[in-house]
Amino acid sequence: MQTSTPFLSVVVPALNEEGCIGAFIDQMRRELSILVPSWEIVVVDDGSTDRTETIVAAEARADERIRLITRPHHSMVAALQQGMAAAKGRWRFMADADLAMPVDNLGRFLTLLRADHPPDIIIGTRRAAGSQRIGERWWRHVVDRVFNYAVRALAVSGIRDTQCGFKMFSAAAADAVFPRLTITGFALDVEMLFLARRAGLDVREVGIVWHGRDDSRVGLCRGAAPFADVLRIRWRWRNVYAIWAYALTAILAAGLAYDLLRMPIQVFDSLGDILAASQSRSLWDSFESAFGGTGYFRPLRSAQIKALFDLSSGRHYWLVFRGLHAALLVGCLWLFIRALRVKTATDFAAAAFALTVLTGMFTFRGTVQEAFPINHFLEMLVCALAVLNLAQSRAGWGVDVAVCVIFAAAVLTLESGLLVWVVAFAAWVAGMRGMSRRGLIGLTVLLVGYLFVRFEFLTSGTPGLSERSAGFLLSVLDPPELQQRFGSQPHVFYAYNVMASVLAVLFSEPQSGVFVAVRSWLQGHVPARVIVSVAASATTTFLIAWAAWHLRRSREPLDSGAQLLIVAAAVLVANAMLSYAYTKDEIMSIGGAFYALAVYAAVRVAIDRAGSARLVACACLATVLLVAGGAWAVRSAGLHHTLRLQAFRHRGDWAELPARRKAEGERPAEVNRGWLVDALRNSALAMPAPNPYFYPRWAEQVWGD
Amino acid sequence: MGRAGVGRLSRATAARASAALPAVLLAAATVTWLAAAAFGAHPFWPSESLTLSEAAALRDGGEVARLLATGVDPNGRYSIRGGFLYKDPVVLTPVEAALAADRPEIVAILVHAGATPSATSMTQPPR
């Protein structure tokens, strides 16, 4: 009797296989003896009515490494579950007895086990390098492909052949997957891989030689049943916590999108670009016009405005520009919640908390409230979150190309697009599996190319002190004051801006470079909104620091929370360095959003620790979460107040435009395009915006500017 | 599950509830006001009907311009409800109301639309 743990168990469900089971055992025994140090073959006879049991029983008597389990006929999945439960091997190989795969292909599976980090599951595939399909009928191939597309779209993305009956599992993976199988039909392989993915197991494919058989289980007569099974799998194993998280996100996004769609297009920093788009002859003209400028190199920005202007067809300006704004906001929140990978109740609670941090953060308010006339900062945030999501997916050429395209689009739109590279690099350092070395090299080549074109070829340079006003300590300095104080040593001012930007995200202070709380305190009155902001930010920053301390001993591969903390820290620092020239809330929007990701990781740690903490410590932690979460929710609700105030201002700006232009002197572009200015103004005036006089007084105290 | 296990579970549940509750309440409030908006109530976007002078007194340039575009006479005298500008209701021209509210940009909108400020309205407070 074999008592020690064999290296490999081969588990074979058998139903009336008398024609091939003997040959299978013979060939497999020979192959195993060559390839692995120790093995067993477990045949589960699922109530065969032919001589299958007799043949296997004879083999088992002759060789103790061959075991027979008999059971009344039920289903293949039940036989597999029983066989896997009885198997003792460190690796467990599920095989069909029909010899559709020659047994010498087993070596291909074992090759992957020799890697430094072997996968949890290796599946044979008829659609990978080295695979070969012999004797397959054309209609079976078509059915197989159609079914695979449905499976990839609905249940298990990225696997080109789920249905091959040869799969190898580590003992832990088999224990995690097989007891939970429920599908008895053709789609049981799909459920197997779906559950493996859900459990976070690493699944890899290996190409095999495969012989088609006319009496195989696959047939057209099965009709829609396998497809229905795939839908059943999705429903049965639905992730309720993820559904709740997406529902919460959808509600918050709908509220904010409603506000955005009631806001006119803004005048300042926007009308000039719309007029320029109306005068541009083509997208390429708009793109090309950005070359040769100084300070900024944003060719895709002008091209995007031109594209949307053309899409407006001379009438629907508000709908197109504000529609894109709302769509970007919804996309941003969707990508954010997707990046959190919510699976458990703890994940949901932390995600809910993080959502209030994201939408309550003043950088997000700065990002959402304005558009020039496209909200490019929000676009950059969407790009950064998209790359993070790709980095969390499975690596491949598609991911590499997508990341490079996103980076190129982002960096040609706004300088903040450089942070896409930082996200990708930090994700790779943190070990996110979707970010490959190949993809990172491609991105870096693009980065170097961009820097060369910008600084060497076009000499666009960087913004200087004379570009705009900027906050410093307790006040805002005009460009002449900045020149006077820092003209000879601008690096001091730049260092202040970097520090101020980091502190602003961590503590909501200073804002736009000005220490508002300190100034208010010196003036003898600190508004409630300042107290709420600083207290909420300081508490969550402390929580992040505490969580980072607990996660510091995470070993490879890093916990997903530790990965998020690493990426968030890198993005925050890089974002602050990019805003060295001047501090502005919306410039730090990406850093602010990644701060919210770090909060998610920190709250998860806090909840996990609360479960094993003493009662008093748990009560303190719960109170801190409740109070801080409440403060962030108040700040998040304030975004609605900000947006309606902004709508009132934009409408007023349009109202004042004719009189102001008359006083300041009309610009040629506005005279030539008077019809366009009138159309935009009439559209803005037609949108009712609530007068701040009717707001409750406390709203200004809690949420005011 | 033993008592210690149950205790751990309930503590984690309390922490989860504390973390999620504010966001859930925020979402509930959002659903409520979106539902109200669907029926025309717009709790966050109230639309109050104003006279031209009231809009000028409340510094609402957008509403002033909209009313002017609909043909409202910029030189007419319109009532202003109590509390908007003064404690009691008054009747003023839009220019007088804008001057009383100290909003030169509203005056500019009105003048651009054809308002003719009288000498008294430009030099004396309305009341």
C-alpha cells in the first residue's frame, strides 16, 4: 500500500470506457514512470454498465499505484469531485480516458512546474503555441469557437480553450475548486476556471496535440444548454458585494452627472478655444497649431476640442461638451471602483469609504467643477485609472498596446499625462501581473521620445514664474511679486510647491499653496469647512500610515493592499513634482484619486484588525471610521453645492459677456463668430441656476469656497 | 464557530458598518433627491421666479439677461420682496436695485440692454 504523498495523481472519470481504459492505463503508467518520481492513477467508475470496472480492478490488483473507486451513476462532475477528494498527490491531473490527448503530452504540463513560480492550474489547450488538432470535424470546430467567444465574454476572459479535458491542479487549487462545482453538464470546465479565477489562482495554458472523436461529448444536439449553463454560472457565483459597490458608485455618479448636465459651458478659458475650433479647418490643423508654442505642448487638446465642436453640428454644444464631461465623471468613478476589486463584505465597506474620500477630496472638486471646455484633468485621471486597471489584469500584447496608446494620448493632451507612466512603472515595481517588462519598455521609449520632441526638437520649455499667480504660505502672489521674491532662486519656490502639493492631498492644507487654516486661525475665525476638511484628511492619512506599518512585512507576491499603497505613494510624489511650477487643486487630481485608493487599502486593514482587536480598541477604531467617514461624506455632498454655485457663476459670466466685451474692446474672433457666441450665450441663459441667496446659510459655512 | 469566533465576526461587522454607513447614507440621500428631481421638485436646484429688479438686487446676472432677452422693459419699476434687498418690500427700477446691491456688472448688463439710469438713481440711494 502506498502511504507517502505521490508527486502526481491522475484522476480519470470513466463511464463505459471498456474500449480504451486499459490502453489508457498502460500508456499513462509508462509515461509517468519516466516523467515523475511518484504517482498514482485514480479511476472513478461512474456506474459503467460494461467491463470498465472489471478491467480497472484487474489493473489495481496488479499495481498498488492504480486505484479504483466505484459509484452509482450520477454525473461526470460528481465522479471528478470524488476522485479529486480521494487523490493524494501534490499535483492532480484530470484526464479523459479516451486518449484524445496522447499521453506523451503530459511532459508539456510538467515543464511549467519547473518554473520559479509554478502556476496553480495548467490547462491543456487546442489553441496555443505547439497545439495541433487532428481529425476534428469542421462543424465541431465552429461550435467550439462560438462557445469559447461566449465564455470569454461572459465568464472567463482570456482563455482560448476551456473545454479541453486535460487539466492539472495543485492540491490546494483542487481543494479550492472541485468541492464547489455545481454544473453537471458540458460547461463544468467553465465553472472550474471561473471559480479558480474568483479564488485568485494563477491559470496558464499549454498547447497539446488533440485527436477529434466522433463519439465525443460535444455535439450540435446540445443546442443552447451549454450557453445557458454559462449564464447560470455567472448568476450562481455572482459577487453580491461587487454588485453593491457598483450600485453605490452608480448612484453617486448619477447625482454628480445630473449636476454637470445642468451647468452651462463656461466662458473663461473655454470660449476662446471653442472659437479657435470653429475657425480651424480640420482636426489636423488644430493638432498642428499646438506645435511651436512655449511653455506647453498639448496638440491633442486642441484636436479634441475641434472634434467635439464638429460633433456638435452647429447646435448641440452644451450636450456634446457637458455630455462628455458627465461621461468622463461616470467613467472615472467606474474605473476607480473596478480597480478596488471588491470581493468581500470588508472590501465593500472599504470601497464605500474610499468613494466618499475620492468625491470629497478638494482635488476632485477642482477636477470636476471646470472644463476648458473639455475637462482634461478628468481625462488624465481616467487614463491613469485605466492603466491601473490594465496593470491589474492579465499581461499580454493587448494590454501592452493599450497602455502605450493611453500614455501617448494622455501626454499629448496634458503634461499630467506623464503620470500614466508613473502608474505603470509603480504597478510593475509592486508586482501587478498585468504590467509586463515588455510593456514598460514600450512606455519608456514613448516617454523618452516625448521628452526629446518637447525639449530638444520643439523647445517648448516649461512654465516659468511669470505664467500665473500662485499661493505661497498665507497669501496668493501675482507674477510680478513672484519674480521679485523668487526670480533669482526659483528652486526655493518650486520646492515649496512640491511640498505644498503633497501636504495638500495628505492634510487638505495648504490649498492652492495657501495655508488657509493657519490664516483663518490667525484672523480669529476658522470656518467649519476648514475644520472638517483638515480633520477628515489628517485622520485618513494617519490610517494609511498605520496600515502601511502593518503591511510593511508583506512578502512576494505583495498583498493587493500593499500594491495599491506603493502605487499611490509613487503617484502622489510624482504628481507633486509635476506641479512644481505652481500649485493648483486640479493638477493634483490624480494624486488625490490615488490617495483614495490608499485609503481603501488602509480601511481594509483597519477592519481586518478590528476583528481580532480587544473590545475597547475595536470600539475606538469603529468610531474613528464612522466619524472620519461621516466627515468625508459631508465633504462629498459639498460637491453638489460647488457644482450648482459654479453653474450660477457660468450663467452670470455669459450674461455679462456683451457688456464686458464692449468695455474691454471686442476680440476679432468673437466679432467674426458672433452667431456662435450668441448661440452659446442663449443656451447658457436658458438653463436655470439656483441663486445662492436661496441656499441655506449653513451650506456656505460647511461647503463654501 | 466558538464564542471567540463569533466575537471576532461581530467586531469586524461593526467596523464594516462604521466604514460603510456614511457612504450608504449619502447614496440614500442622493437617490431621494434624484427621485424628487424626476418629479420636478429639484431640491438642490430650486427655481424661484424673480422680477427683473429682484434678479438685479440678488446679483443674478444670468436671470437679468434672460428676462431682458424675453423682452422685459429694463426701465420699468418692479416690486422686490421683503428680505431680498431691504427688510420691507420695495418697488425699484432694475438699475436702482443693482446699485443698491453694489453690483456694477449688473448695471452694465442693464445699460447694455438699453436701461437709462436717471440722475437720481446714479447719485442717490433708492431709499
